Amino acid sequence: MRYKIGQLVRLPETKYVGVVGTVIAENKVGILVRFNGIQELYFKEEELKAYKK
């Protein structure tokens, strides 16, 4: 896994411009990311980018 649990990532810019989320799990479906406080969605590894301040 390229991203570790708890790591901040940027969501795909095509749909979520400027949104940063936290990796919370990984399984066969993909990487589960929590963002906006309560929303959680699965993304493919190649869709995410590591967040750098």
C-alpha cells in the first residue's frame, strides 16, 4: 500500500477540487478515505495524491 492509515491525501481534482481526506482503510474495493468530517468513499490508489502542506 502506497498510503498509510492516517495519512492525508488529495482527492481526485476532477470531482473534488481542493478536498483533502484521511486514509482510514484498504481492502479489495480500494482505499477508504474520510473527508468533510463524516463522508467516506473508496478510491483507487492512482486517483489519490499525497497531501503536502
